Amino acid sequence: MGTTFATALPLLGLRITAGPIELRGITDDLVGPLADLAIDGIHEPGFMPFSVPWSIAPAAELPLNVAQYYWRVRAAFSPKKWSAHFAVSWEGELVGTQGIDTRDYLVTRSGETGSWLGRRFQGRGIGTAMRQVICAFMFDHLDAESVTSEAFTDNPASLAVSKKVGYEDQGWHPVERLGKQAKLRHLLLEPAGLVRYEHPLSVSGLAEFRRSIGLDAPPES
């Protein structure tokens, strides 16, 4: 059997489904649709929810920016420092992305969640559901002991999602955002605190992904 993108990088063959929601590794065929979704709008003009203000780039630049980002993240993937970014679909329609970023995962057993959702899909509980799904995946399938998140104090929607999912407030620190000071709040979630999604998870491609991040030894030939 020949090598495919999914066998070279098992993240690309990973699928997580729960009721109406599906998370799948971001393959090249999804980069263009994700860029289109970002161009349609993620947040109100004049508001910046992200530490890196990528979403305010001119529409003509967003497709290349989005492609380069996901290519760069995939190229840097290793058990020492890996990121798993997923395209999120709701009832079969692409709505945004959900990711987890880690460093020294085999020691820390922790990762930080991050996501964005197309503006026209906001306010429907989808953001909460996709966060619940990624956290359950981390705890139940990747042996995580904690999950963290960050959000600016003037981003009540993100903070509300964290509260619904069960994260606990860990305080804030000042950072620079678009030339001005902003307060970045830190949040922590442990397995016992997770408020689970109403639908159970179904995962395909898990064994290969676990081996790719060093959790399990390769099968004997």
C-alpha cells in the first residue's frame, strides 16, 4: 500500500464526530473554503479577539495567509511540539476551526484550545459544542490531564463558552494588542470539571494519531 498524506501525517486522517458536529484534519482541499469563510467575516469590525490579528488582513491576502499558516503548522508537527487544527462542520456545513496546541505533551499532558467560527454561525451554541468535543477528545482519547485557554477580558462570548464548558479562571496579565494594552485572561479545565456535550464522540484514525504523537509504540511488523 502506498504512502498517502494521511499515513505520512495521521492528523489529516483524524475524524471526530458527535451528533451534528464533525472535526476533521485540515487537508489542502479545505484551505480554500476556510479562507472564504474567514473573508465572509469572523467578528465585528473594530474588534480583535485574537492575539495575532490575522483576521483583519485584506481579503485578497487572506487565502495565502490561511494556506501558509496551516502548511507551516503541519510542517512543524512532532511529538515534542504539535498542533492539531480541525475544520469544523455542523450538519454537513463548514463553520470554522477548532485547534489544540501543545508543547512537551508526553510530560505535560496539557494543551491549549483555540478556535474561530464564521460570524453567521455564531450565537447558535456551535462554539460551545466544538469546544466540548475537543476537550472530551483530549481527556478521553489522548490521556490529557488538563486543557487551557486564553481570551481577552473584552471578549465575553469566548469567556462565556469557557464557563459553560467548565474552565476555571486563573487570572489575567496585560499584553499589547494593536498598539494598545489589553488584558488576557487565562483559563484551566481538568477532566472532572468538563461539562460534556450531549452526544458521545466517535473517532476514526485514532490509533495512528496516538502513535504520531508518541503515546503508543508502532505495531510490530
